[in-house]
Amino acid sequence: MTVRAKDNARVPFRSRPAPRTPLEAAEAARRRMDDPTYIVEVDRRRGRGASANPSGRYEPAQREAFDDGWDLEEELPPLPTEVIVEKARTIITKNDSPDILFEKSINPYRGCEHGCSYCFARPTHAFQGLSSGLDFETKIFAKPNAAELLEKELRVPGYVPTTIALGANTDPYQPVERKFRITRSILEVLNRANHPVGIVTKSALVTRDIDILKQMADKHLVKVAISITTLDPKLARRMEPRAAAPLKRLETVRKLHEAGIPVTVLVAPIIPAINDHEIEEILKASQLAGAGEAGYVLLRLPHDLKELMRDWLAEHYPDKLKHVFTLLQEARGGKDYDADWSTRQSGIGPYAWMIGRRFETATERLGLNKRNLSLRKDLFKAPAKEAGQMSLF
């Protein structure tokens, strides 16, 4: 994995202990961004989801001691991941889409190493002049000054707290978070400010932060949603090659639940003729692991993602390609994708209706979604400004 600034210069980076506070992390980030690029050498053996570059889709070794539930034997040529340090000017993004349940979000990273073939965020890399395929998986933008920016934005006079979503675009706990710890620094700020947050991830790394999440859960300030797309490890390996294995995600649900942290499971996306038969099974396993709520999203294919999905199906399930898109088009008004906000999450027509009724029946039978836990906003207190040195005299 190579880490660089946008000027393409490169110098060795020597690892140092993780900063203890968000302000220290921000200061370290400033030093990094002012310096030429640094390099972090990490070998992995995680597969890639895009169909391009088939000979380099796996990396041969993983040095970091983190168990994501896979026991792989593939030994293919390495495919490097490049992390680009981004000098963000703001960190809270506002949302006005009526079908999204949050008004604010934070994305610590852009691009995602998980390599999920279906990820609706893939086309956003085009804004950087990069591809939605391997570039999205191998060129990751990181915002190490996120915690510092967040503290400033929470201090703005008249700021009104509403639940901030972490992971609305790309996963805040993707592998690069193990080193950068940006998501953890954000949670530290939100915890001190008593600010509500909702997290969406498919990574077991979220359990690293149970110490913070438990404190927030005790104050009704946090929910965690774990995405479980399939229980079939072979299918998961093809669809989500660098995300945690299915059983590891269920174990993550259990650990969060046992720590008193409210957990939602997202059966997302539901892909016609690929994983739609697993809805009831996933919900049952999730409920047994401790999930209290559940949701689903029908496969979304904005922009060039529709072609990437065709490539993926042609590689892994060529006999199902036509059937998948026939059902999908039936649920999208005859198109591969319809961005209409009122139907884009669930679709229309007989197939979409059937999926919705199956999901509702299963959640009712399992006792899921019986209550919707509201996160508290009344505890919020703006972060105090750090006193200057002269204030001591």
C-alpha cells in the first residue's frame, strides 16, 4: 500500500504511535500533508471485485494481526493500494434526499478497499478523473484532519445536532482505517460532544471501538448497522472480496449486542437471482446474533455501475446474467436503474413487491423492527476551544 499526497513526491514514512487525542491526530495529519508523500508497505491477500486485471486481483500476504474470518490459499501477484491524503476543508456533508433517513454524514475515506462488485458509490471516483473499477478499490482518499474539522464545525454558533451518518458512502472501517484511525478519532469527538451518530459497515474492525461505542450507547447516542449480503462464503468472496466473511459479520453483531450497542442488519443489496433467496435465512441468523432492527435495499446501478455489474456477472455467473437484468428491469420500470427517490431503494412492480412482502413477513415473525430506537439530541454540548498557552498566566 502506497500513501501519497497529490503532488506525487515520495519519501519513506516511519510509523509512530497513534495519537491519543483528535487534536494530536489533526496535528500529525497537518505534518503529513505539509511533507512530501510517504510510503507504507503492507502486503495483503485480499481479492478485488472489479473484473479488470484478473491476473492481479489478489495480494499474497497480510501482515497485520486482524482476523476478518477468511482462510485463503490463493497466492497471486500483488496489487498495490494507494492512499492519497486529502486536505479537506469541511467534513460534515448535508443531505436533502427525502428517501434518506439522515441529514448529515461524514465520509472519512473516498474509494473503498473492500472491492464490492455492486457498490453504488463506485461512480463517485469519476469526479477525481479515476475509474469506477480498480481505481475505486486501489486509490483511496483519506482525510486525516477530519476530527479537527469536526470540532470546529460543531462549535459554530447555532449548530443544531442531528444524527450524523458514518459510512453512508464508503465504509468507515475499511482496511486502511487500521492504520489511519480516522473513524476512531471522529467517534472520540462525537462522544465528548454527546452527539448522535449512526454507523454503517461490513467490517469486523468496528469491534475495535467498542470502548467508545459502549459509552455512547449508554447515553443513547449510537446505532450500528452491519451489512450482511449473503451467508454463502463462496458468493461473499466473489461479491465482497476484501470485506469480512459472513460468519465474522454475525460474530460482530453478537459482540456489539453483548456490549449493549443497538445493532441493525442491512440485507443490502438484494440482487435478483443471486442472493434474493437468502433473505429469510440472513434475517434469522442476524436476529439470533442479537440484531434488533433490519432493512434492505434492492440493487442500485447508477451511471457506469450497470456495465461493471454486467462484467462481474459475465465472469462469475454468465448463465444468470440475462435473468438478473430481466428481473432488475422489471423492478426499475424497464430500465437498468431509475434514480427516482420514491422507488430507488425498493423498486416497483411484481418482483419488487414480492421482495418487500417477504422481508416484512420475516421481520414480523422474528420480532425485528418492533421498536425504533431514537437517538438523543438533547445531550449535545459544543466542544470547548482548547485554551491557549497564555491563558495559564
